[in-house]
Amino acid sequence: MSSEQITIGGSAFNVPLRYEEGHELTPGEASALNQTFHENIRNNLAKQAKDGVLTQAIVDKYATEYAFGVRAGGATRDPVQAEAMRIAKSKITAAIKAAGKKVSDVETSALNEAAKALIARDPAITTMAQERVAQAQALATGDLADLIGSLPTKATDGAADGAADAPQAQG
């Protein structure tokens, strides 16, 4: 099974890609996907609602055209490209601040375009991003069995059979 690297609490971890095209959904998976679909529509159209320009026709069009995994604005799931964007944006925001301006006054799309231009102009940013991602992947794949095996476990009173440690369902 293939995997993808994610960041949890600032550390990189490899997790399996559980679902593939054609995967038959359980009722719980279908419910979770529908909930995420509705949350994404709500989040992505919130500004138009706040501005008072959102209509049912806009919601219908957006919902019809919405596709999971496709991000507006050219966002990427490539960890090296994502890290390069973080580095470039950091450099640009530092330059904006050094010029005595507020980063919040700059349009996000303009900041993203400037970061892309900086990456294209300065190959050292991509090299640095590759090094950082490689370091994070090496940390995520390192053998920690010796550390994990020596960690003490929480004492339980036996009455709850671990229920107190179980994650709570969210509705």
C-alpha cells in the first residue's frame, strides 16, 4: 500500500493512502465524505455569504463542479513544492515588513504569484526545500522502537476498560 507524508504536531509521519478509485464506501465513510463535502462548500463560499452575494444558483454551480483533491489557486500536494512555497513566502513577507508595509495589506493571490516567481528565479529555494523534506522524511521513517518500548503506560483503574482514553465522536 502506498503512503503519503503528513505533519502532526510539527513532526512528519508516513500514513497509508487507504482509499483508491473504485473503493466501495461503507455507510460511515459515505457520511464522512458528505460531511466534508458540505463543510468544504460552506468554508469556500463563506466570504460570498458574508458579502451578501451568495445565491442558491452559486451554491448549486459550485457543488456541481466541486471535486475532492482539486484545490483552487494551484495549491500542490508535492511536499517539496509546498516547502519551497513556504520558504519563498517567508522571504517575501520579511521583505514586505522590512519595507515598512503590512503583509495583511497584500492580496494573497499576489503573494502566491510572487512566491512562485521567486522560486523560478532562485533555484536555491527548491534545493533547500528538497533538503528539508528529505530530513523530515528521514525523521519520519526512523526506527523509534527502542524509545517507544521504554515509555511507561498510564495506570488505569480497570473499570473503564480504556474508554477514558478513547477519542470522542464528533457530531
